[in-house]
Amino acid sequence: MDKTFWIIFGMAVVTYLPRALPILVLSKIRLPEAFVRWLGFVPASVLAALLGPELLLDKDQMAVGLDNYKLLAALPCFWVAVKTKNMVLTILLGLAVATVLYLWT
């Protein structure tokens, strides 16, 4: 067969196996309640790890001042997200506030 086919096949296998194996293995056992609770914190932790550097760093320097428009735009977004739990409204507010602050600074 063509070498391209085997490359694509190999990429499919190494992409699929890490997703399928945990599902197959973990579906057969009962996980401890503490572990399931701990897994519930993973999405928030990943989001914080992605957002933290973007909001708090500017050119690899800590930027926690009034000139950091990203951090200033995140504050009302956080408030709206907590109060309304509406993702679309939060995103639209963030885009609007970030755009205004970016053009203003």
C-alpha cells in the first residue's frame, strides 16, 4: 500500500487509542467518589491555567495595573458569568469591553 495511507492510519491509531482505552478500562470499574469529585475540578483548573498567563502577563512581565485592558475586561465578564451563567452574554460582553478598552488605550 501507499506510504501516505500508513501514515494516516498510524496517526488515526495514536489519536484514537488514548481516548478509547480509558473509556474501555474505566467503564468496567467503579471509581471512588473522592476521585470523581476531584475530576470535577479539572475543567476549571485547565481554564485557569490557560487564562492566567493571558490576563496577567504582558511581554513576559507581570501586568496587574489599569493599563492591562485584558484584565480589566475580564472583571465584568467574571461578574456576569457568575450572576447569569450565560456563556453567550459573557462572551459578547467580553468582546465589547475588550474592544472599547483596546481602542481607548
